[in-house]
Amino acid sequence: MSRIGLLPIVIPQNVEVQIKGSEVTVKGSRGELCRCFHPDISITLKDGNLIVMRPSNNRIHRALHGLTRNLLANMVKGVSEGFEKVLEINGVGYRAQKSGDKLLLQVGYSHPVEFFPPPVVSVTIEGVNRIHVEGIDKEAVGQVAAKIRAIRFADSYKGKGIKYAEERLRLKPGKLGKVAAKR
């Protein structure tokens, strides 16, 4: 039994849900999201709650049950509250700036790196070393944040690079740590 799939999704006051077959459209104060789901999984709206049911106990139906419920919950949360990821840039001379639609990153390369975020995601800069990625689609926000982070991963020896704000780096000791361990 999928414990996650059995939980009903409570719809907030300002969110409107339309179900047409296997396609679900969710409208809220921040925008609108539409997604098609597997036709075997049934989605019903009852008393202000979204309920996801599966037809059988097959392995594929059990997997789709929890997945569909979480995707729907993320859609509802996205159009009502939104999602945000915060990135930090660490290093001497490392900085970010916004130029029109593009994001310019100076992260230790011989040239500034240009990044063009998709229109469904907004990127803002706080100071010169914090990047806020916001949007209503959780998948798009996470993907954009991962692409920005992949431009220069945080180094495990010095800690220089781009990392998530909540990420904790474990710095390696380097060559001296190996020598000190032998004594």
C-alpha cells in the first residue's frame, strides 16, 4: 500500500483545479500549471480535496500512485506559494550579476559565463554572491538551480565554487593531512 498515495491533497481557497480525463490544470494566484498523468490512475476532486486512486496492486500502479499524488501536491503548492532555491558563490573574485535576461557569472574562468534561464523561472541576485531561483514549477526550479551549480561545483579542498545555501561542504585536509596521519 502506498502511504503517500493515500493522503488527500487539500486545495487552498485561491486555487482552482480542472480535471479532463488524465489531464489536470491547476490555477492559482501565482500562475497556471497543466500536466498529463498516466491514464490508469484516477484523479477525483471531492469536497475540496484531490484524491488519487489506483486500479490494482500491480508494481507499476503502486509506483504511479505515489508519484501522481506528489506531482499533484507540488502543482498545488507551486501555484499558491511557489518554490525557491538559493545558491551561494564562494571564492575570491567570484561573483554574479544580472544583465537583462541573462545571468553573468565570474567563477574563476578566463571569461564570464553567461546563463540564460527559461522564462518560467525568475533568477534574482542578492549582493554579489547569492542567487535566488524562483518559480511555480518545482521541476524547472530544481533543474535551473542544478545547471547554475554545474557551471562551477564547489571544490572539496578550498570550498571555492557554487553550492546550495543549505549544503554543507566537508573540506578535505589535502597533502598535509596524509603526512600527519602517518605520524
